[in-house]
Amino acid sequence: MKLILIEDIENLGKAGDIIEVKNGYARNYLIPRALALEATTPNLKIAEKTRQKQQLKLEKIKQQATQIAKKLSSTSCTITMPAGEDDKLFGAVTAQDIAEALKQEGIVIDKKDIILKTPIHKLGIYNVEVKLHPEISQELKVWVIKQ
């Protein structure tokens, strides 16, 4: 049976895809849970319109991500932390701290988009990756200085 997916389903496809599944799976699982529609002519037209809207929305999000990436390429983030001997910090610099420092500079980024393999425990200059979009990431220079 041919169906149009309404939502992304793992191992089947993404929303808007036209898939072929067995009748029982379609009638007993996908259609009753409103995860898919039968691939009729009117439903195909509706699916095409929604796919075009989603494509425009994704393009807009990608453009915003590239603009933020340009801002980040010319920005460095400075974080002051109390430190002891051997330049060790009392605590650590986390993604939350970096997000707050960027917010003070006028760039709003979610802390989940800042990729730190481990928290920063020493003073110094670090390059941190910021994932703005699945296709766009930018390195950010973070300066950790003594308070």
C-alpha cells in the first residue's frame, strides 16, 4: 500500500515521503495513529504543498544559521574565572557559561549547540565548536582568564 508520511518515522522515512508498506502495517498502525495518509491524488497535492512550505522554512533556518556563523567567526568570547596555582580553575567552564558570555555580546545560542568534549578546567585559549545547523558549524575562540 502506498502512503504519504505525516511525521518522521525511523527506518521508514521523513515527513512528506511516499513509501510502500504492507497493508496490515498501514491499516493497523500508521493510519490509525495519524502517522501516514493513503497516497490518493488529493492527498498527494496536499503533501506537495506542505513539502514546499517545509523546504522554505528549512532554507530560512539555514540562512539564519549562516548569518550567526559569520558573527561567530569574527567574535571571541572571554570568560573570567577564579583560578589557583598552576592556572587551574576553581570549578569549570561549561557550555552554559559560554552561552551566557555570548548572550552578553548579543549572540543568542542554545547551550546544547555548543560542543565541549569535556569542561574546561585550565586558563587559556580554546577553540570550541558551535553546531548551528546540521550542515553548518563554526569554531569559536574562547579565552578563559583569571579573575
